[in-house]
Amino acid sequence: MNKKIKSSLAIVTAAAVAFGLASVPTASAAVKTYTIGYQGPLSGGEASTGIDEQNAVKYAIKLFEAANKNIKIKLVSIDDQGDPAVAGTVAPGVASNKNVLGVVGPAYSGATIASLPYYKSVNMALISPSATRVSLTDPTSPDFGGPIFHRVVGKDDLQGPALAKYATAGVSAAKVFVFDDQSAYAVPLRGFVEAGLKKVAGASVVGGDSVPNTTTDFSPTIAKIKTSGATVVIYTGYYSQAAVFIKQLRDSGSKAVFAGGDGVFNQEFPKLAGAAAEGSKVTGVGGLAGISAKLEADFKKKMGVSSGVYSVESYDAANILLSGIKAGKTTRVKMLAYVKAYKGKSISGNTIKFDKNGDISYGLFAGFTTKNGVLVNTGIIK
């Protein structure tokens, strides 16, 4: 979804400038340690997303420390399991830890809403790589994250129509069934999908459902899908449940196209679902490998694993906080002011600048299709 950097040299040069590589400290310079946090699901059913994001944060820190020998970064891992209830119990401890200057995250929208009161009370800068709920940057909403919340990913009012278009592409007079998992992310995304379907020629919504995110038996929903005659099924929840659902849907004999939003955007989805996931469509964002094969190789060398989902966004979010530390913004108030006024380059080449509500000016979504057990990027959804 992002502009490609034309050479790995350009990437390395950009990183060196961002991290201050040209400024080499003397041997006598005192080493100072500063702390940032990452908040997301690091355990539980959604852990793969959080681990992928945190790995990208750790990668950014490695590059930063290599370029700034007199600075060490301590990363506090904040495991909210992607669950608002858990987020509400872990955020207070982070807020009370005065060493934490800012947080990459929270990863999920519901967890963000639950955490906001605690972080707002201490002026903690938040930069989420993946929380897409529109209300988080809507000043008229009780969920509004201002002035502390920012994100480096697009919103669901863009994703919904993109998902509607992508899911129905190639399906004549698509009959669409849309359902959610009752989460703070999935419910409004479903609304944006259904609104987007009204603009897809020939498509119609023939049914819908809303099930708890703990559901393991989808037979009632599948019965509704079959009764509706749906040729396309769109799920706006997360990948762990999507994998369970798609296996049951295929076992029922249904051949309806299955599609999901970026909550399903994770390579664990086809791994968990197996052959049932083949041909599934998912909206998501591009990764490090799409920018440069050499960049991806360097990530794998340094981290011991391939980069994963939201790697670009997580790297960018961490880099903003790290550049603030480099600039001497080592109190929460100063860091928050720095983030709000930030203007710099994403590793993708896009310019990052937040509007007054915490959104970026870009935020396109790409389409991914499961082929041979892997989600494959099919390009920007236009």
C-alpha cells in the first residue's frame, strides 16, 4: 500500500538521518537510558499480531541504538491480550511508571478506549500502528483520544468501503451477508462495510448477524447464511475466530466467498484455518518486504524471524518516539508536544504528519488473498 523506496541505500541513509547516525558520541559521553512502551496482545488468541508489532518496535530500537551509542532504550511490554477488560487493568501501572515517555499502541481499538482515561491523566503520548476505529479521532465522540492519541494507519471509514469493494470483486450481483464479533472494532466496521456495499453496483445485503467474540459454534450463523442465499460473507472480527468460522462454513458445504477486515489480516489465519482459508479475501496494509527485500533480510538477520503484520506502522510509530528522545524531549509533556507537531518520513517514503485529531493524511488499504496457505498482497484497493 506504500510507495517503494528505490534502493536499500536510500533506506539506510534515511534511517541514519532519522536516528542521528552522523553524530558519533565521544568515548567519554555518558550513556543514558530512556523508556518507551509497546501495548498490544502478547498472549492469548490474538498474540500473533502483538508479537509482530513488538518485533518491529524492537527492530527500530536496534537501529536507533546502533546509531546513537550514548543512548539506551528500555522497552516495557504491555500485554493487554487485545481485551478491553485486561487493558483497563494493565494501563494504570504503565501510567504510574514515570519512566515511560510514550507508548506504541494500543494495538486494538477496544483496548485503546479502555486505556485512554489512565494515559490521558498523565499526558502519555500514544501512537497506534493498528487501531482503526473512527471514533478514536472524532472529537464529538466519547471515545475521542485527543490530545494524546495518534495513529499511523488508516481509519475504518476508509477500510469499510474498500472491504466491500474487494470482497465482491468478480461476483456478479453479489448477495452479501455481514456479521461482527460485538467488539469495539468490529461493530462500527460492519456499518462502514454495509454503507460501502450500497455503492457497489449490483450488490445487496441479504442478511447479517452479531456474535460474541468467544463463539466457537457458528452453526446458527451459518444457517442464516444459507437461508439468505449469500454468495459473499464478510466478517469484521479477528483472525482467531475467523479461522474457526471458515472451517465450519466450508464443512457445511457453502462455497460463498469469505472476506474479512484487517482484524483477520494475519498469517496465522490461513495457518489455523488450513485448506478452508484458500481463496479468502482480507484487507490489510503492506509490510517491510514490500518496501525492500534487503530491508526484510536485515530485519530477519537482526530479529531472527520474518517481519509480520503492521511492521511498517509499528516501526514508524517507534521511530517517532525515538526521534523525540534524540531531540531531547525526555518528559511526557515534551514528548507529547513533539509527537503532535511531528513531521517526518515513514520508512515507506510517505510523509507522516498528524492532523489536530491524531490522524495521518494517507491510509490506503491493500487487498490480500489466501493462496497456498499464505496471505498474498494483490495491491492497493482503489
